[in-house]
Amino acid sequence: MKHTILIVACCIMALPVHGLEPAASIDGVRFALVYPNDQTPLRLRGVATLRYLRFIKAYAGALYMPKAIPSDDVLRDVPKRLVLEYFQSIDAEDFADATRAMVERNTDADTFSRIAPELYRLCRAFRSVAPTDRYALTYTPESGLSLTLNGILLGTFQGPDFARAMFAVWLGDAPIDKAFRKRLLGAK
């Protein structure tokens, strides 16, 4: 009888749970392996945790791209998604200030001047976050760049140059953190 109960329990535990997808996990934060984009599914490329002063966790992030596109092409005009889940509360104004500074750091003066109207519109869309809140930037060449907070659309912004500048904050030549960038792009 004990063996029968054990076998039944093992079989039940092996069944897939409806609604739960396979996921990657980092520092207790789970990210789905696939984001179902309209055109082509975006697959998880990498996950990372951004830390300040080596021990303060700011947020965990996940980068999604089409499987066929190499990580080196992340800033090209290709579909992509970046999800950030926060460990700390952060004020909307702080997001706006940091975003403006990082976009300016990762673009030349002409590009910054061209994308400034969309950048300021995006900065006005930011909301303050609490721990476990998730911002996501999703870009498709056909639809533009969308910003969501906990799945709620805060705005859609146009232009491949603007999308490139926004993703460059984390994935460009002068990212917020180079180790974070490498892990998002799939480096171990």
C-alpha cells in the first residue's frame, strides 16, 4: 500500500500544472522562457541582477529576443523585450532623471536632440515602483516601443533610434552596468 501511494504521489507531481510555464529564476525572481510576440516568439536570452555597492539588489532583469537573432544585434531594428523586477522602492522622478542621463550618455548630440520629444514623453509616463513591481520595454519595428508597469500599458513610443537609445541604457557601449549587460546577453 505504501508503494502504491508513493507511486501515485510521484505521478501527480510529474503532471504539468495548468497555467504555469517553465521559467528561469534569479535571486528569487522568475521569468518566463518565452514571450509570445505577435510576429515571432521572443525567447529568454539572459537574466541578471543589478546591484549597487555590490550587495544592495536594485532589480532583476530578463532580455528576450528572437532565437535566430545573435546577441550582438540587440541594438539593431529587431524585436526585443526587457523586463525589470524591482527589489527596492524607486520614485518616478528618479527614473526620469536616471533615464535622461543614461540615454544622453549612450547617444551622440544629434540623436539625442532628435529623440528628445519621445524621451521626455516616456519620462512623464514613469510611475513610482515598490518591491516586486515590473517595468517592461517591448519593441517591435512595426509597433514601436511600449512601456508597461505590471502589465499595464503606460505608453507607446515611435522610432528605431529612440528604441535603440532606450535599450542602450542597459545594453549599449556605456551601459548602467557591464556585468549586468553581459548576463542579459547570455554570457555566464
